[in-house]
Amino acid sequence: MIGLEIHVQITSLKTKLFCSCPADYRGKEPNTNVCPVCLGLPGSLPVFNMRALREAIKVALALNMNISDYLVFTRKHYFYPDLPKNYQISQYDGIGSTPIARGGYIMIKVNGNLKKVRIRRINIEEDPGRIVYPFASAAKSPYVMIDYNRSGIALLEIVTEPDLTSPREAREFVRKLASILEHLGVCNPRLEGALRVDANVSVRGGERVEIKNIGSVRDVEKALSYEITRQLAIVKSGGKVVRETRHWDKSRGVTVSARVKELEEDYRYFPDPDLPVIRVSKGLIDEVRKELPELPDERITRFIRDYGLSEYLASVLVMESKLLADYFEDVVNVCRYPRLIASILINEFLRWIDEAKIDINEGIRRLSKDRLCYVINLYSEGKISTKLLKEYVKRIVLEDIDPKDLVKEGLTVLSSEEFIERIVDEVFREYRKAVEDALKNPKAINFLVGQVMRKTRGRADPKLVNEIIRRRLISVERG
Amino acid sequence: MEVPTLASVIEEIRSRPKLLTEYIEEIYERINRVEPILRAYITIRPKEEVLRDAKVVIEKLRSGEAGKLAGALVAIKDNIVTKGLRTTCASRMLKDFIPPYNATVVERLLSNDAIIIGKTNMDEFAMGSTTENSAFYPTRNPWDTNRVPGGSSGGSAVAVSALEALASLGSDTGGSVRAPAAFTATVGLKPTYGLVSRYGLIAYASSMDQIGPICRSVVDTALILDVIAGKDGKDATCIGVRKCNYVDEVREGINDGVKAKLVVIEEMVSEGVEPVIKASFERTLRKLEANGFSVSWVSEQIIKYSLPAYYIIAMGEASSNLARYDGLRYGLHHSVEGLSWYEVFSKVRSEGFGREVKRRILVGTYVLSAGYYDAYYLRASKVRRVIRDRLKDLLRRYDFIVSPTMPVLPPKLGERIVDPLKLYAIDVETVVANLAGLPAISVPSDFISNLPVGFQIMGDEFSECYLLKVSAFIESILKVSPTAPSWVM
């Protein structure tokens, strides 16, 4: 059984959750993006950033949840150096407290089957600071540094029911959730640390183990596979899986024990007296509902219906990244060929940006709408073959080159009859046997075509080559 | 010699700005003389710095740009943060803490051209009622230096009472402004919860803490409140409803008088109230009746539970608010080498906090623990709601609830502090206002064997206009304040 706890930063906000420090803390000098409030200095008080409520409502609606009538913040106490007040302002499901939303679900598709994954609740809470290990890991570092730039960033903690049964499902779930958040505009999941997954895993006959620190969609599957294998091996050898918290060590691809939990921790929850309860009006919820954008499932359906895409192409385009799906629509609106463009984006573009290790924004900048449309036009006019089309995309993405320069380089179909005739002459001289075969069996002509293409390094227009060879064969036959 | 008040000094300085320098010289001369005995201050600003500030104010007075409090030489309780000026909370934990920002109330005082003289002594983290729980030294009562001045804002009350400042700010969680006001013959106001911003007040119990002025007269109190009250975007609990100019109300009260319906809750003047205090209280009531007030007596059984409810809530919140003192970012610091986080935290907190603070953190941690939360914190919160409802109901029928401010005369040093329960018991009259969020003021009403006695008046939420008006009238009837012990003059 797998249950997930996903911490999502509300990256759409301009400021932190309870103070006016910028929410964009990335890449700043340590401890420069702070103020008395997010440092928890004596006397400071939190003031709620109301925009965060709107964002939380968006997510709750998209995940089909019941939204609480009241917004109540609760203090969750534990001593840890990255937590400036030694309590986190969070939410809690208990007497006098409530999470912002409860009881929703997400549909995922695994191996062609639809599955409903239930969401237990969403909390709005503040992010702690970050402990920085100067020598890569805790074990190797004789000291640590604490950076509070992240302290107080708005988080949504999304908790699922233990409905997931395999690492693959867990990965699909996180992918779907990330796509929904991106379409809502609440979170940019590609930002480092913007989406962090903790997982609770148990196998039959064992205790529940919590895995923390899983950073990416891909790692969810890896970490869970490792952990399940580890737990099964213990059970099989007659051992006992102990209740503990483990950390995912990405570089080694293993989970490492962090602390053994013998008892349920006592967080001493109580309603935060610094933050008055706020009523969540039906009017606000309706207003947010009206502004909800198109969500991934609706978009996939529309792509299949309006652009004639296969379900596979449509769902990869949408789920890979909203940016890619937006870009796809942009390009198709200008130069048509939706199916061709979808397959180029998925099979070529994604492959090469991955190879070059550039992000999707940079990839789209290089393969701009104008450049791609220009290449598509070359193709539709017969100036380049499918093979060359792929070559163009590859070189544009890898070299950030203008396709017009590739044309100047001569990377187009050779349509000079005179030149092709010369090559055909050459081939006929070199492969007399093949010529005789072709005279007897029309299918054998392909070998000759292939040789011409080889000599022109794929640039000859295959149609033209075919025609010239046929003409030549006729004249050979006539002698 | 006439006792100067904030109002009289401000007025005098308006026509003769240069006098400000003389007042400062006089106050520093007195501080040098009385501080070795009284110890009202923890930090006193160097005179030269204060004189430099005065120069700017004098210039402004001359050019007619001075703020409402030009000439106000004020003392600030040492749990209210002051930018660049050490703020210790009378704790070893914050012995060397220099805040990088000003509390909202400090900003407002300064922008109205008040000048800060220093930071006053208190019970550590405002936990206590005698100012003996300071990590540094106790403050003594100027009316009898063998006695405590009350607390926790004892330093603020003594600074005003002994003429070491013209006015001061204290904080009141369960009576910490009113108790020392009563014991030093000063006026102390705890405003409605949410009238004055708590931003920059180092939290003890967030749902009850309020900053309030301690002054030598009701009009002085109104002058300070006028500046510090009002909505603040930095404190979500501060809604700051203001309906009047407090000073105008006070003047009206003095000139025209008020006829108000007063009510006494029997449970507040029975158990634990010394007979001399009760007798004095009844004398005061008779004087008020003679001046047109009506007085009724009612019984409210729930009041008996106010003290335990108050201490459970206060300690629970304190255990949470004081969790942040771990020695990593500010305050008492220890070498962390070779120690785990938890060892560092334990060491710092063991050394940094005093006994009473530790006691309240431990009890507070207990009442918030899973399994005990319902029986203690939650039940106390319910009692609190009932008390609030009962008092609000009473205040629909009567204008003000009155009582003695303190059930006893100022105790001798060491007399109460030995037994925590005896110490907590003297808050019995004052905690009610904090539990219910209501405004309450202590006005000097009597002297018994040359020891001050205070009269507490509690009003409805955000009724400070009316409360101050009535208090000013009562003050004019009782004719005790303004006053000061003759030896300090």
C-alpha cells in the first residue's frame, strides 16, 4: 500500500505566505530573502496572504474536494533548526481546526485502465528554511548551514488515501497532479523543490515506512521500487520491517534510515491565536470556479477531437508540460499538420532537448514557432523529405540554428534532374547485375533507388529518383 | 510641589520648546538619584543621545511641525522591541538581543515625536505579578521600598510613579499593566484586545496580550492611547476600532461629569480579598454614589473558574510562543560543536530561562499534549467563552463592572514569590478582562498606611471613549492622582 504526501509550493504568489518577502527565493544569497516575520524574530506576527486562499480553492476544485467554510490555521510544534519558530503554521483536522479542503480524487490511467485515487485533504502551510550540507551529505559534513530564504513560502500539502498499489501508479499520480497544478497556474512543477513527495509504504506483514525527500516525478517510481524490494526482502527472510522515516538518496538510488519512530509524535496542535479565523464565502468559491482554466483531461479530449490526434499523442503533449501543449496549439494554428507536428514534438523535440539537457523553455525558444513552421512548409512543398525534416529539427534544437541557414548549406532535396541522372548513370555502371535483376523483377528497382539515395546522402527527391531510374531501365531494355 | 503630568509638560513645551532640555536634565538627575534604589530600568539611553533627539524635536516645535507627543519622555517595557536598542524581556535568553525593527507602538510614539528614555524592568517574559521574576534584579516600590511594585510591568509603573519618565508603555496579559498601576498610584489601561497592535510585543499569551499605557493621570493615558490605538496591517488581530478623540472625551468627563450604572460581581470581592481592600473599595463606591453613580451587586458563579482558565490558556500559549528561543538565530548562544541539535536546544533553554518561565512552559506543554488537550486547554477555552458571554450580557444592562484592582496591598519582597499559587492568586481581579478581551483601567483610589490602592473599571469591547471619560470623572472625584512619593521629587 502506498499513500503520498505531496508538498506543492504556490509559485504563482508574489510574496510569502505570512509576510511581504518575495516568493522568488531561488538563486539568492543565503539569508537575504528574509524579514522579522519569516525569521520568527521575537515580537513579529504573521499576516495571511489572501491570494493563497484563492490558489488553494482552485486546487481543491480541480481535485473535486469539499472546501471548508472557514480558514483556520493551527500551530504544529516540533524542534528543528530549519523551523525558525519551532512550530509550523499549518492546518489540522481536529476539534476547533480544519484543513482547507477534504475528500477529493484524481483519475489516473495505468496500462490503459482508469483508476480513481482518493485525496484525503489539503493543508495550507508555510515552508521551513533549508539545511545546506557543505559536503554533499549529512554524513560527510562536519557542520551544516541554514538558509532561511525559503522559510515562509506558501505550501499546499496534498495527502492521498493509501489507494496506490504500485510505484508506476504513484508516478502516474504525481505526473497527473503536476499537470493539473501547472494548468491551474498554481505551481510551476519544473522549479527545483517546487513539488516534493513524501511516501508512506507498507507491504503485507510489515510496518509503515515513510520516505522523505523525493524530488521529481521520475524518482517517485525509483524510490518506491527500491523501498518495496527492500521491504519484501526483509519479510521474505523472516525479518521485521520497522516503523521508521527513511530518506531517498538520489545519487545512490537507495533509501537510508533517518530515524526510527517508536511513538506517534506529539505536535501539540492548537489554533494559532495570531491568525483570526476567516470565513470562506460561497461567493468566493463560485468566483474561483468560474475562472478555472481548462484542465488536462478536458484538453486531451479536445486534442483528440479537434486535431485528430491519437490518445497517446494527445496525452503525452498535455501531460509532459503545459508549455509543450500551448506551443503545439500555437504552431498548429499557424501552419496546420497537427498530427505531424505532434509526432515531431514528442519523438524528436523531446528527445533532443533531453539529450542536450536543456529545459523546455529553451527548447521552445530554439525551435520557435516561426522556425518550425518554416520547416513544415519546406516539407509540404516537397523541398525536404521526412528524413530531412527530422534532421532539421535535431539541428535546430541542438545547434540553435536558423533553418534558412540549413537551406543555404544545401540541406534540401536535390531536384536537379541533370545531377540525379548523372548519379543514376554511375549506379547503372557500378551495379550491372542489379540492373539486370530490375529488368526482370520490378521490385528489385528499390535496390537501385537506395544506392542513388546513398550516394546523395539522402538528399535526392525519392520520387524523382524513381522516375529517372524507370525511364533509364526502359531505354536499357530497348537497347 | 505640584506633580507634573504628560499633558502639562507637553503644553508647557509647546510655548517654550527649550524647556525640553531642562526636563531631560532633571529626569536624568533623578534617575541617577533614585535608580540605585528602585531599579525601574534595564537599559537607560545615554543622556547625550536623548539630548540629540530633543534637538530635533525642539526644531520641529519651533517650525510648528511637531507631533502630538512632542515633549513626551517615555519608558518602554522591555518586551516591546526597539530598533537598535537592547530588548531583553528581563531574561538571560535575550540578554544581548538588539532588535532590527521597531514595534508598531514604538513607531507611532516616535513619529509623534515622543522620546524614549529607556527600557523598563519586568518579570521575565511578563510571567509574574511582582517584578521579582526579572533575571537581573527586582524593582522596588517607591511608596515603600521594601515592597514590590506589582508586575509584570513593574518597571514601567515605577518609572512613571517615581518621575523617571512622563509616561510609559506596559503590556497586560492577566493584569500586568493594572497591577503595578494599582500598587504605585498610577493609571494603567489595558485596552480592548485588538485596539492596539501587538506587532513587536514579544508574545507571552497571544490571545490575551495587549499593550497599554501607564501614566500619572487619565488624560495622560488618553494622550498615549490616542497615538498607539488603531488598525495595523502587521497584526491580523488588531482591528483597532476608534470612535472618538480620547483626549476630548476625557476633558468632557472632567468638565461635565458622567452618570453611569456600575455593577460589582460579588465573586470578585469575596474570596482572597483583604478586608482593608474591601473596606476601601466600599468607601470609594459611596463617594461615587454621592456623585450620581448607581451601584448594583450581582453574582456570577462562573467567575470562580476564571483564574484556572486563565492560567491554562496563558501557559499553553506561552509554551508555544517561547519555543523559538533555541539559541540558533539570536539570543543566548552556545558552541554547538560535538552536540546534536537537541542537546544544543536543551542546554540553551536550561540556562536561558528562569524557574517561573520553565514552570509555565512545562505546564503549558502538558496542557497542549495529545490526550490532555481536551481536558485542559479546550475546556479552559469553553470556560473563557462562557465568561465572555456572561460579561457581555452584564454589560448590556450596566455600563461598567468595577472591583478593586488588586485583592491585597503591595506585598513585601519575597513574600508572594515563594509560593506560585499564592502569587497567581493576586491576579484574581484582573484576569477576567483578558479572558473576555474587554478594556479595563486601574485608577488610584486610596492610600492605606501610605500604600496605594487601585480601583478597576471594566467596560464593553471598544468602549475606551466612554471608559476614559468615566475614569476621568472618577479621578476628579477621588482626587488621588496625579501623585508621587515626596522623596523622589
